[in-house]
Amino acid sequence: MKQSSLHVAIIMDGNGRWATDLGLPRALGHRAGAEALRRVVEAAPDLGVSTLTAYAFSADNWQRPQEEVDALMHLLAWYLEDETPRMLADGVRLSVIGRRDRLPPRLLEAIRAGEAMTRACTKIHLRLAIDYSAREAILRASQSFGGGTITREAFEQLLGQENPVDLLIRTGGEQRLSDFLLWECAYAELFFTRVMWPEYGAMDLRLALDQFRKRERRFGTVPDAKARPASQERWLH
């Protein structure tokens, strides 16, 4: 049965390597990655995803060559300018998480316009992480209250968390979180694939979600013995 409120997070990895393997400039890999994001956003609602958080640019990515950083900033601005009308028509709400004080003016304006225009959309919530670091987000949240006791719910509001991540997907063959949504992924299921992000599409997302729905999520509890597969019973005697 399709679930209709899943939060899927994606580390969109492999753009540069994909382009290099094809003898293309890395910037063309990032452009192909933007097209892959469009495909995934279009497919996600019909697969039961209500929130999609995509890692577009990490705080550590500023350490890349300046030419590549400039190309990424240009691409992100272009993507938002080009996609916002489409998102509005398709019911996609856009939010951007991460720092904004280091972003160029054109990108900042594209973010403000995109968030404002799509605020009332309800089909799917697309959250782009730009200049994002989970550790910095946790540190800032912890510094924003003046002592005393704080509840988990209040702290999550300070983090800007909408709902916990159900499934985290990383493309490109690497198997690490890379400072992405560390708090929100406390009980997320992890799915790693060798598929490079520019080649990722609806069928890849469906495969990850099919595997996710076969997993038993216990959140620290003991599984129901009646529901436990018979193949597991022999290990309990």
C-alpha cells in the first residue's frame, strides 16, 4: 500500500565524476544533476513522498575550486528561476535550508521569489539544502535559547525540522552522511546506490522506496513475535 507522508532525503552525489568519466567539464555534470532533480521531484508524489530534502551544496563545498563554486552558484540560481513557474503549476512548495549570508545576490533573490510564489502549494514539499551543515544547524539551534530546559519538539522547531526523515538515499557509491540532516536522520533507513546522480530517475526512486517498505522499522522497540518472519525464529532459541 502506498504511504502518503514519507520524508525522503537525497544526497545527490556523482555529478562531477559522471561528467569526468564522459570526458565532459564538471559543470555539465552539475547541469545534468539539475535535470535529474526535476525528474525525481515530478515522480515523488505518485510514489508516496510528501517531503523531499535534497543536498544541493554543503558548507564544505566552498572549499572546491572557485571556478566550480561560481558555476554551482550560477546553476542553482538558474534552476530556481527556471523551475519556480513549473513548481507553482505542479503544486510543489519550495523551501531552502542552510545559511544565506554567503550566497550571491542573484541566488538569494531566486530563493526568496521561489519560496514566496510556492508557499501555498501542497502536493509535495521540496527542501533544498544550500550552504548547509547539520552540525552548524545544531550548534546555532543550541545557542538560540538562553538556558533552562528545552523540549525535543522546541529544539526541532529551532532546527527548522518539518518531520523526521524516513529514508535517506545517497547516489554515487559513497556510504556516508556528509554532515547532512544528522538530527533528522536519527531513525532514517539508509539506501546507498552506485547510480550517479545525473542518471537517477523515477525507477531508481521506486526501487529505493520498494526496499524501504520491506524493512521493519522498530525505533528501538522489540518486534512483534507474531509478525516476525519464520526464517528469523530459529535464531531465538
